[in-house]
Amino acid sequence: MTRADLTTFDQAWERFARSLAVHSPADHAALRPPATAEEIAELEAQLGFVLHPELRALLERHNGAAEPRSTGDTDPFPAGAFLPLGHRLMNMDEIAAQHRWCVGFKEDNLASGLWHEEELQGHAHQWVPLARPNDGGIAFVDHRPGETYGHVYEIGIGSGDIDGSEWGTCLAEFFDGLAGSLETGEPFLYYVPGIYEHPSGKHCVDWEIDD
């Protein structure tokens, strides 16, 4: 995939970013500046393989989302946790650190005999973390060559749900789906978009699970 092939991703991200700006300016403002080419090269050196072009394109736009800020007399303002289940886009350092955890997770899984390397949990060393919530879960882009290359998954490690849920066959599909949900109010998979009002008066995107 070349830069010219990323038109679909660019359109999907721009649609999602516009939706954030409309529905939750505070969330949109939490997006960090771009990662540099040097930072991306360093990350790839630590991973041991190159990033999927769509993930690289995302990092070239934003190096994750800022951490919550205290508003003084209220709890930390949760702006930036705008993905389902309260996931927040990771920055480069967080991605590298979480990937090191994924390598150990893969080794433990293979040693347990519960999964084989061709299964999702058996090749966690080929996951590149994308976002994380507060409960120990992880959203990631699968970098294993083959049919699932570039697919976006979420695993609720903190809750013990390690079967994994597919959020999209690529980042373009994922962000386009989220944007459509924000625009129409229709669920994204089984997540229903809403707006959370913080005591500070700010508003953030909030996703409820549709039972």
C-alpha cells in the first residue's frame, strides 16, 4: 500500500475528526500533534517490523491523545477517551511499552498450550497497540501477514475477556464506522454513541453497550 492508496483512510479519518469536532470539541482538542518521521522509525526499530500504512498515516497526523487533565475542583476531565469502551489513542512511547507486554503475553499463551501461533492470541507479538481504556484492555492493529493483516481488534484483558472482538478489517473501516455512528446515532457494532457531560460543563463522546 502506497501513500496514494491511503485515500480511503484519509477520508475516513477526516470524517471521524469532523464528527468529533462537531459533537465534542473537547475530545477533538485532546488529539496530540503528529509524530515525527524519526519517532516512527524508532518505533519500528523497537517493534522489529514496519507499521501498517494506515497506522503510520494515523501517527503522522496525531501522536495519540492527551491524558486527562484535572479541572481543579472536579475529577480529571476525561477528554480524549472517545473510542468505544473509553479507549484513548496511545502515543509512541505507550505503543512501544505495550508492545513489549504483548510479546510476553504471546509467550505465556503459547506456553499454556491454549492457543497456537496462527490464532489471534498466539501471535500477540505481531499486534501493534492502538488504544487503551482504564481497565487493562487493549485495542490493536494485527500485523501478522495474511488475511487479518491490518484488522483492528479489542481485547478486554482486565475483564478476562480475551477472545477478542473485531472492530474493523482496517482502520479506515473502523473510523468510518465510528463517524457514521456519531452522525446518525445508530450503533457502531453494539456500541451506541452518546454525550457525557462532565461537571466542568464540557462534553465528551461516550459509548454505551447496546444489550
